[in-house]
Amino acid sequence: MYNKPIRPSLKSKKWEKFRDRIMRKHDYLCQESLRYGISVQAEMVHHIFPVSEYPELEFVEWNCLPLTNKKHNTFHD
């Protein structure tokens, strides 16, 4: 299971607005599930390139995908 400390920016208004924009852009659907033709509501936003290694990509739209928690965990297992 993926258990990293939560970044302070995840509690910021800037992150909330950015997260909402990403979710709306993708109709609140898990993008990994859609690859397989399954429509499932996304629960979180995943950074393709980790913020811990690429902090400059934290608020870059192409680096973010809405996912379910289950799909997100598969990226980190």
C-alpha cells in the first residue's frame, strides 16, 4: 500500500481549485478505468511524475489524472 506523508500543498486553496479543474476536465471519471471502457467516478488526482521528484510539475495539468483510490494504489504497488 502507498503511505507517504501528505504534502502541505494538498490542503491549500490553490490545490483544491487545481484538483477541481482536473476532475471537471475529465468529467470526474477515472481515466485508467476508461482505458478499459469502464466508467467509474474518480476519487483523487494522481501525479504521473511524482511531486517528490518533480515539484515543478505539481500544478501542471498534463501531469495529472483523476483515478479511483484502487487504481491509484496499483500505480504505487
